[in-house]
Amino acid sequence: MEVFNKKITSPFFAFLFISSLLIQCFPCVSSKPIPGGKYNKPVPNPGQPLRNPTTPGGKKFCVPKPEATDKKLTACIKWVCKEGGVDCGPINPGGACSQPNTLRSRATWAMNAYFQMKGKTDGMCAFSGTGVVSSTDPSYGTCKYQS
């Protein structure tokens, strides 16, 4: 190459020269994971949308974690029904999902309604660590949950 015979005097041109050598020696890394590597997840193609994995049968529900506290469940219901934009009529007295009138039952309905409204994206079931995505349908009696 012609560049090897020239004296490089500027730090900027030295940087460009070294950069071009590095690019030639280390071409773009593929998205295939390295077995046993620390980050063993392939990188999505920038031109493709991220896929949201589905559960068997394609049904996904957002339910409270078993260890969720009453205080957190109450906060979830209040947030979903006021700021979250969900019509919580079905869990109000006389609604199709008002019985059993337990905090966990109402929170399950509210969390799932919000999750479904937001397109079943797993991140929409986080609720500050209170929710978890499940493939088990929590519907009962006249109370049918969206999936």
C-alpha cells in the first residue's frame, strides 16, 4: 500500500490510519452469539421491529406476582383506573368482575386490562415489579379476561 511509504506527521492522520487498519482487521461482528459468552443474545436487525414472544396458544395475561403486597396492588388499581386510561367499570360494584370482591381479584383484572390495551408487551406488565406475564387464563364465571 502506498500509505506505508509515507511519513505520518499529524496525530489526526495517525488516528485515521490506525482506524482504517482496525476496520480491515476486524470487520463488523455478526449477531450470532458466542457460545459461553457473557452476552449470549443475538442483536436484532435494525430494520426489523422487535418481536414480542408469545405464550403457548398465543394467549398472554398480566397477573400479580404471588408476593405482591396489598399496598402495591392498591396502588396498581388506582393508577390503572385513573391515570392508565382503563375503564374499570367491570370491577366496580355490580360489574361483571366485581365478585369475588378481593383486592387480588380486582388487581388482576385491572393489570390485565392495561396490559391488553398496551398491546401485550411484556414491559407493560411490570407494575414496579408487581406483575408477571402468564399463559393461564384468570377468567371465571361471568368475568372473562381479554387475551
